[in-house]
Amino acid sequence: MGRAFEFRKARKMKRWSAMAKTFTRIGKDIVMAVKEGGPNLETNSRLRAVVQNAKAANMPKDNVERAIKKASDKDTANFKEVLFEGYAPHGIAILIETATDNNNRTVANIRSYFNKCNGTFGTQGSVEFMFDHTCNFRIPKNNLDTEELELELIDFGVEEVFEDEDGILIYAPFENFGAIQKELENRNLEILSSGFERIPQVQKKLTPEQVADVEKLLEKIEEDDDVQNVYHNMEEEE
């Protein structure tokens, strides 16, 4: 098994455990997808992916349809994807993906969290290079041979395929998302969910006391309404 498998296995499930926060995140994803490619699922591959994720998160169909309709309104504000970087205490690198309709507010909030928790708000590119930007897809097992599937999908950029209790996970570099999505659809393989992750190239082990310092900052960041995802290179217990 590779790094993607170990990362997925160790990552704490408390991230995005709150349903309301998850629905808010998906709602923003829907707005950005519709603003970019329109409300038609057949012609908007990004929107198809978001709707699949909404279904996987048990977001009610009515909520999804309302979000698409609202996003189609020209008066609905669009969200801009902005990446923030910095260091938590004890040298832990942090990457923060946000979706904001007010960048000044978001910058001020994120900076304040770092300052209050003895971290360092970084400049663009200060820690991003420490993470591999990946895409992933989850499909049903359906008696598929993961090794054979991996060999068949190598030409589309797939680097790792493995099973967990919920299905088969496919990992590849970020830029291969579209090609893999299209190939899976061409094969009539159901995509249960898909998304992107930033996997740390090297993880840093801390003492329990140091972990507590970092968790204090992570919790503040994750509670912010503009924050979509948070990644770090602190080693986490399985």
C-alpha cells in the first residue's frame, strides 16, 4: 500500500463530522460549479461530481435542487477559492482551502487564528510544496479486481487503487481528475464520491502536549465558515 492508503487510514474522521458544516461546504461547491459550467448535470462534469458527493453525504435531494436553482440566479454571490498557508506551533505546516465571497474578511480571520495560537501566517508557496495535490474517486466493489483495475487505469494517470470497508478508492495526481472521471463514466462504473486531497510528503511526530497545541489552532480554523478543507503534516494516530 502507498502513501495515499496510509493517509486515508490515519486521517481522523472527526474532520467534517458535523453534518451542518458538510452541507454548507457542499452548498458552496454547488454554487462554484454552477457559476463555472451551468446547471446542467450532463454537460457540467464538476457539478456531477459535487452532486455525487452530496448524495454520499446524505444531503437531501430537495436541498441539492434548491442549491442548484439558487446558484443559477445571477444575483447569487459567487465564491472564490483561496488557498492559505502557514505554520502551527512546533513547525507543523498547514494548508487551508477556503471558499469565500469576501477575501478581506477571510484573510483577517485566518491570520488572527495563527496569531492567537502562536502560529505563523505564511506567504503564498511557503508550505504548499510540502504536499502532493491529489484527486480521488470512490466506486462500489462489485467484485472488481483492484490490481487489474489499477493496471487498466494507469494510462489515465492513476497511481494507487485500494479497498476499504466502503468500496474501492482510486488516487491520482490532481490534474488527471477529468480524464479519470470520464473513463469511469465510459465504463459505466458508478462514482459514489470524488474529491481532492493534499497529502503531506513527510509527516512530523509530536509529543501529546505538542499535538494539543496544534489541535487548538486546527479547531479554530476548521470552525470558520469560509474554510472548506484543512491539511497538515502532523503525524496522526490511527
